[in-house]
Amino acid sequence: AARFGVKSIDRAGVDRFREVAGERSLYLLDVRDPTEFETGRVPGSHPAPGGQLVQSTDAYVPTRHARIVLIDDNGVRATMTASWLAQMGWNDVYVYENALISEVLETAHYGRPVIWPDDMQIKSVTPNALKMMLEAEDAVVVDLARSLYHRDHGHIPGAWFAIRAHLAEAIQKLPPARRYVVTSEDGRLARLAAPELAALTKAEICVLKGGTDTWRADGLPTEKGLINTATEVDDVYLRPYDREQGIEQAMNEYLSWEIELVRQIERDGDATFIKF
């Protein structure tokens, strides 16, 4: 901790940061395992396992020069994570001392709130009801899940993959139907996007209650692969091991880029990494 200048902070200090969070961004990040986080967490904190936080910092801390307060049970993981963030140029990183005994912990299920449109008038259907619709060929499923989830985790048999931002394109390619049932991983994105699809067609639009996760939990069948695609599959960056072919070549290209990265940073000249 001393070598990398890791700073600690107590409850009073955290409260001061909270008071001015509207002026200076503050991130309370719990670096424990997500299962530990679910058993009790500091109010306002978010799960960010240490290794993932270091490797994907921009996914957890999108605001540069923000204040970061790290939380764990005994300070070990938080200190280790803080030392790496310091080496990456994050100057305002703090380890929250005795965090789990300094505050009244929240134990309710963690989840970001979704603000639903006031005028949402979209019907929901249960997995069982959808199963009967599909058996009667009375519905077409539109799956807005991430393409990797759709491909590898499985989707409702016959479902058409589509990207929400390209629904106008998708409706041109979807097979004609009296009813479209929209789904996504947990159904939330589907519910938000359903009114947008409804504005593009005269067909009835429904949402699968609970999404494909609930369909799977009910023991209903799924299939893997990108079989039916209503839009171009360009929603995610494919890491080398996400590819279905050319994996070895992609890995070699990545390693070449990684090796050359140090020289690129040196040539750039304005990197702010601190040397310890």
C-alpha cells in the first residue's frame, strides 16, 4: 500500500464525498465476489470484482478523474485493486476502512432500476402461452438479446435475432405474422423496445414475461447458433475466443498488438502512467 500510495478513508470521509457527488463523480465499488456482495452491501455501492475492474475499468468507471472508493471485507482485495488502479493513472482511489461494519448494509436483490414509459400498453405472455402460440404457428419470436447470448447460451427455437437500434431494418426481413413476441435475456430490454416495434407494424406485439431466462427456467427447449438473423450481427466486439472460425489467427493478431502497445505508448508521448 505504501509503495503505490494507496489511500484509506473512513465513513465520515465517504459521507463528505457523497455530499458533493453532484459536482465530482463518485463510484463506490465492491471488489468482493458477487455472491458476497449479494449477502450485504454498502448503500449505493456496485459490484466490481477486483480483477474485472482492473481489466475493464471503463465499463465500471466511465468518468475520468472520478473519485473511486473500494470496498471489501478486510481491506486486502481493495488494497490490491487500488494499487493497480494507481499504476494505471487513477489518482483518487481510496480503500474504505471497515466498510461493512460502518454502515447499515442493504440485502435486497441488487439491480438497476428501469424507468418504464408511462404509456406502455404492451401485452405480456407467459412462456407456456408462447409455447402454445408457436405450436399453432401463431407467433414469430423476435429476440433482442446480445448476439453472443443468443448464439451460445441458447434462444427459443425459431426465434429471430435482431438489434433494437435496427428494428426498422428488422421488420423488413422478419417473416409476415399476425403476432410478434419480443424477448431478451431477462425481458427488460424487450419490454422497452416493444412499443418501438409496434410503431413499425400493424401486427400485434407482445412481450415474453421474464424473457428467455424464464422460458429456460420453465424447462422449455432452446437452441444454439445464429440461425435466423433479421439484422446485421454487429452488436458486440468479438474477442478471439468468441469467434467461430479463425480463432488462432485472431489470437496471434491480438498478441502482436499487445506486444507493440508499449512502443505505441512511448511514441504517443502523453501517457499518464506513473512509474513506481
